[in-house]
Amino acid sequence: MAEPGKPRAGEGSRSVASAQTSQSSPTDRPPEAVDGPVPPPEPPAPGDETSKGGTGGRKKWVQWARRGVLGLVLVLLLPTLAAELALRVNYTGDPADGTYTRNQDAIWLGHAWVDGRKTDADVKALARRLHGTGIHDLYVHAGPLEHDGTLPESDYPKAAWLIESVHRELPGVRVQAWLGDVLATEGPDGLRLRRAATRTAIVASTRQILAAGFEGAHFDLEPLHSGDADYLDLLDRLHDLTESRHAVLSVAAHQIDPLPALHSLWGTFTEHPKWWSQAYFGQVARRVDQIAVMSYDTAQPLESLYGGYVAEQTSLALEVTPKSTDLLMGLPFYYESNFDHWGSAETVPAAVRGVRLGLSRTDADRANFGVALYVDFAATEADWAAYKGGWVR
């Protein structure tokens, strides 16, 4: 889910002096005897453009070049600085009362839960961990999908055991199959949604995991570019299937343009658009039961900026997500430190406060709303404490 490089001076003056000394005075005496000593030629002033071969023209050019570079830097930095200032302001204020869990939260769980590495003791420990929280859905990694859209049943041999165990230890908690793959949108290898046969195979794989007992299918396909019509077609077909089986269709979603059309501009220079337009996000949200925003890996260097970014993402998503669709905002339950994810900035407390601020300003009473915790095997005790203390209460 979550993505890490600038003729010597004075020659002209000497020619003038030579012409003066070669001229004869009316009395054939040297000029010095008539007019007194001839002053030596003055060197050209710095930057004198009339001096042949002088450095003045070059210095002038350097000055203009420096001014041009400074102007370009300002053109590039000022919008960025303005945007960062806006994020910092967005992190100010107090969240509204009651902006806490609606018991619609979720957590991504690793593959170990279905491949035989986990035991009954692990399920009991998970139940103790989740008791008293707002977690209602488990996204259990059961893939990945093959590049052709198929899913070997051998990838999730312990699925039936896990589902039964969760129902016993955590009544009311749903178990969804987390399926995903790398898309061939920015490289030669990966799953190609434009192929109708691949989309058909994904539908068949979803039918397969529902038959195995999963109560929903959660898709994370990346990198998925904004406006992808083949993805929308796939979601329509998948929703028809899950609805007929009384199951849930959910997706992990890219972040929304923090500035209008930023995904297009960014894609032009990097070939990685990263964000979705707000309109496309809404198109996806209308086709699923749950949509979870991957609101981490934002490249924000400070907690206040990251929290302000999450607040903005929360508001943008709320504006276009139907009331009938569960909207979940991702919390970074992991630590990395690189250009995309500054661990000291992208913290759970900052994310929770950002979520509450965005919710407060946009739709404080929305019922179908929650947070999604990524990911169980990287979470720390501090992450859990921040989630419970800041969001669950």
C-alpha cells in the first residue's frame, strides 16, 4: 500500500591616449610644454559596457541570471510555502464534541493470519487487543492476486479457521479478504485492468473468496491513476456480486488532490500522479460499501503539517462520499523515515487530531465514518494508546 533526487580591461582607453600623444602642437613642442602634463588614461569603471573586451557585459549577464534563478525559485517555492502555511492553519482549533469512534473502524491484518503461522492463542490476543475499541472490520491479506486476476486457493489455507475463530472471540466483527496487486500503469509488469479477461478473472476470484467464508472483499490496487474507467467498470461488476451474496465491497483509495488538478501536473513531471481528483474519488465511493483513504506517505515533515493535511483530506472525502458509504481515514500504524513518510511527523496522534478536525468542520454527525489502522504487524503500544486515547475514548 504504502511508496522513497551550475581582451583585458583598459585596452580601449590606451588607444585614445596614443592618438593624443602622436599629435604635434602648433609650436612643434610636446603637448606637455604647452598644456602641462597629460594625465594618464583612467581605467574603465567596473561594469563599463563601452570598454571593448571588458567584464562589464559579463557581470551584467551574471546579475540578470542570478535574478532569473531567484525569480524561478520564488515562483516554485511561494505556492509550496503558501500551501504548507494553509496546512498549519488547518491544524489549529478544537475538534467538536462527540467526534470520536462510531464503531465503524477497521484494521489491515497481515498474511500470517491465513497461511498457518497464527494460532488460537493469537486470535485470543487479538480479541483482547480489540476489546473496547471501535473496530468492526478486519481486512485480512489473502492475496496477492496474480497478474492475470486469478487467486490460488493455496494462498489462504487457514481462512475458514480464522473466520470461525474471529466469530467466536469477536462476535459482530466482520472478516474481509484483502486482495491487491501492482498495476502495470507505471511499469512493464503488473496487473492490467484494461484487459476484459483480467477484470473477469478478478470477479471470479472474489466469488471464490466469498465461497470460502469471507464476509467481504477489500481491494488495494496500486498505482491506480485518477480517471481509470476500467476500474469503475470492475467495481460495478464486483458490487453486483457482493450485493447478491450479502457481502461487503470495500477499497483502499488514493489521496485526493490537495490543490485542483495537482494529480495532472504531478503526473506530467513525474509519471506518477499519486492523487485522485475529488470527482473521481466520488465516483469510486458511489460504487462501494466502504472506502478507506490511505492518508499516509504524504511527505509532510512536521506533525502539524501532516495533521493539517489529514484534516483537509478528511473534509475533501466527506464532501463527495455518499452517506450510505462508510468512509474510513487511514492511520499510520507503522514507522518509516524517508522522503515520502517522515516517521517523526506522520504519527497516530497527529492523524487522529486531523481526522477529528476535518470531521468537525465538514460533517460532525456523520454516522458511517471511521478510521482504518495500517498495519497490525508494525503497530507499537504507543500507536494503540494514541488510537484509543484520541479516538475511542
